Amino acid sequence: QVRLVESGGGLVQPGGSLTLSCAASGKTGNWHGMNWYRQPPGQERQLVASISATRTDIFYADAVKGRFTISRDASKNTLTLQMDSILPEDTAVYYCNLVAPGRSYWGQGTQVTVSS
């Protein structure tokens, strides 16, 4: 099995920065990539950013492009989302996701609240 545990969420002011981390454990086999999703209050879960297993292909949703940075440390098996120039609409529960052949894994989520 694969276990994903998010951390780093909390209260942040507009214009501030926050770093989310996802620690992965267990054997994944030949997996494809990892993603950050978020679910704002009253809305459906949406894709924020993606990174391939080789870290050569990266995707950002238009809403976060230029403000967020996704990265992965292969040696430590951790996924990171660096959030800069944070906006009130970034308020959401953020989820780590890993995609393997025929299976997808999810963390429990970490709350990010943007308020002045």
C-alpha cells in the first residue's frame, strides 16, 4: 500500500506564502506522477498542479500559474507545493495524490485558510 500524509496548512494573510508537504511511504511500483488537488468551501475538488515521475513534465492550473511551484524530492519521497502571492480564493482543503498503474492514492488533506 501507499500512504500519503499532507502537512503545512494553516492560516495565512493575502499576499503571504505557505509551503505544503506530502510525505509518501510504501511501495508504488512503476507510478506515473503526483498531483496537488484542492477543494474550496462549497465547491468540487479541482486539480492545482501535477509533476511526472521523472519530474520533466509539470502542469499548473490557470488560477495558480505564476504563484505556486510544485516539486518532488525523490531521495526523501516528498512532494511540495510552494504557495506565494496567496489570494483569498486559495482557501481550501489541499490534497496530495499519487497515480500508479490502475490505482490512485490520496492523502487526508490539509486546510489552508486565507484571511486578513
